[in-house]
Amino acid sequence: MIPSLSNFYDRYTNGMYYLGHASALAVLDGKKILFDPIVLSQPYADAWVFYPPQIVDPRWYEVDAVVVSHIHQDHYDLPFLRALPPHVKVIISGNRPSFEEDIQRAGREITVLEPEKVHEILPGVKFYAVNHETNGIDSSAIVFNDKFCLYHGNDNYLQPASMRKFREINPKIDVACIPYAYIHWYPFLMEYEPHELDAKAAESARLVNVYLDDCLNSTEILQPKITVPFGANLLIDDGNMRSEINLAVRTPVEFADYARRTRPDLGNVVQPMLAGDYVGVGANGELEMTQAANYEIEEYRDVAQAFLAARPQKAPPADGAPADLGRFIADLNDRIAGCNAPIDNMLRMELSYRGDKILVEIDLMTYRAQLVTEFTPGRPYHHFKVDPVASAEWLSGKRFEEVIGSRRFTLKRVPNLYLPDLLRLLSTVI
């Protein structure tokens, strides 16, 4: 049993307990609603790690309801959902057919609620959700009674007009868990020519600040008493807290400092809560916040570095039969056979597998994949260099989406163009 959770339960019947990353527990008149718990799964082939570690406690199986915001692996723990007792409601916001179909495979009853409509999910407990305007994936929600309201934003970056809908439903939002960072591969894992490195640095800074400012703008719209900078307690498990990809994701402590410097009117609202911290409604009706630690910026990165460095580094399987490359190429061609919209680009996949370099080339004009000894010159291309762990995963039959999710690659594209159709192919077909 986690002592901080016991203390929270003993002291409060209304409030929020933070499990870490994008997981939060709302307690409303003693009724317990758990958002996006990750208990039995590890996201993206165990390539990422939570720091501080997610709070895992047997009492998560005793809650009244579990809300799952969307299907991404750092929010969606199917083994845990299957293990929940039958009386625990599993709730999603509807109008996302593919998500509904997937989660219903969990083998238990799912409560699908119409978005942008207030629902009483438990006696005295109301729920209201807004789906992302365009992507068909994300959803944010408030859960509330007359004493406490929690906004759970997962990693849903809504437009201002959509954000305002929550305060139209319930003007008083006590705690808002708002995303402020995204572990994006672009441009941090992109390979640039030496003369392009300044442009890469500028684009990196721009993208980071877009998400930081979005969180502050959302805070201004929602006007919560406390904003929890949300969803960045997930690190690439590469043993280095100061690797380029981990530095790209600002820590909650860094974001709180950014808020104080750039928006002093909101600086005191932003609180860098970490796993095991909590907020409760006190006897006088005021919010009371309990935090186990208050870190300085570099102190937090130092502690996280010690955590990452102590973990064993991942390696691909050393035994078992080697991948059947002929079968792999045949299966790959079967998957892309239905694609009929030509893209003037070559996908170059440079794999590192059992000490060998394997080159796979996919011509997106003809949608044919083949093994090659050298890549075809003179064509526009996306050149992926994939590390041994992710190479073994893809050759074993996993989708390339898993490689992208693991962030165990670098990419060079010539010309350096954003091609949505190509990226969609990588994440949904290949």
C-alpha cells in the first residue's frame, strides 16, 4: 500500500491524487474515478519509462470508474482494464468508432458516452467530454460535483473555442491537468547537414515553446485554481536524461519556471506536481496541496539521470531463429499492396540486425518493397536509421508505428519536406 494514497484517502473525500504522467484519480464525495491508469503495461515495447515511476497500488482495482481518454499506449492499459472487477465502470467518450471497436475487445462492458453532453456517471458525479476537433483520437473531460472539479486534458491540444466549452458547463475548475509537452521525433531525431544545424535549433525551440504556450493559454481560458503541467513524466529509456530527445521535453519544474518568467499572472497557478502528490478540499472549503519534494531545475534532471543510469540498457534478443527476410518482405508487400496514391519518394530503411546492416527500400510510386545492397540514387527519399532493438522489433512482425513510438531511430529526408500522406502510411500501414 502506498502511504501517500492512504494519507489522501484518510484526509479527503473530494480532491485529486496524481499517479504521474497522464494518470489522475478524482475523488468526489468519496467516489473514485481513475483517469488513464498505466498499471500492467509498458508503452511502446518498453522503450519509454515513467519518472517518477507511476504510482501502482492494489486499490486501483477498487475504484468506482475508470476513464480512458484515447488509445495511445501511455494512456491505454488493456491488461489492467481486463483485470478490473466487473462492477467497475470503464468509460470513454464516444464518436470515435475505431477506439470503441478496439476497447470493446477488452472482453468486458464499456460505457460509451456522447461527447459534449453532461452525464451523471455515478450518483452525484457528473462527466462532460470534448473530443479533438479533427484528429479522431483524443478527448478531454471534466468530472465534478458541487464541491470539486477536475479537468483531465491527457495530451489533447484543443482549440480555444473548444476549451471554453468546459467553463460553460462548470465555471469552477479546481484542478486542471493540462498537457504542455510532447515527445516528438521532429525535429529532434532528424539528421541535418552541418550548415542546417542553426535552423534545427531554432525549429526545436519554436516547437517546444508552442506547447508550453498552449498550456498557459489553456490555463488562462479554464481559470483553474491549480494547473498541473501534465504528460511529460515519460522519458526515452536511453540512460541519458540529457540526450537530445529527453532535453527536448521540458520537465514539470522547467515548465513552472517558464510560466513564472513569461506569464507572472499565471506563475502561482502552475504547480509542478509529481507522482504521489495530491490536492484535497479542506474543512474550510479551500484547496490544500501536498507535495513530497520541491526540486530546482538541474536537481530534478540530476535525480532523473541517476534513475535512468541505474536501469539496464535494452538489447535485442540474442537467441532464437533469425528473421526470415524473404517472408518479411513478402508480408510488407502484402500490407502496401492496397495503396494506390503514388508519392514521389523512396523509403530507405537502414536496419541494424545481429551485427549486420540490412537495407530495405520501398518505392512509393509503385508500392514495392525489396532488399537492396545499396539505395537507389537520384530520387527524393526518407532515410530511417533504426537501432538494433527497434530493427529486431520490426523484423519480428511489428508495425513500423512501434519503431516510431520507440524513438529508436534517426531520419534524414531529401528534400526536407513534411509529407502527411507518407507519414500516415508509416504509422498505419507499414
